[in-house]
Amino acid sequence: MLKITLIKSTIGAIPKHKKTVAALGLHKPNTSVEKQDTPAIRGMIKQVNHLVKVEEI
């Protein structure tokens, strides 16, 4: 399992990154979600790694 936290706002981010963050289930800064560790989720995290913090739980 991965705990994904949005650490920066998506204001000013390109639209593709905004949609990726929303698809991860994150909306406001400092909110967290727990997702299964899959290649698809890892790819999404890699795309927006400058906006999120990831912890393995």
C-alpha cells in the first residue's frame, strides 16, 4: 500500500497534471489517500512527483 499526500496546489500546473492528481483522488493540499502499489499508480505518481509525497505503508 502507498500513502499519497498532495503537498503542493495544482494551481498553475498543466491540465494533464491536474487531471492526474484528481484521478488519484486528491483535491486539496495536505490531503492523503491510500492506494494499492500497482504499475499504473506508480506511473501516475511519477508524472506528478513534484506535487505529491509518497510513503509505503
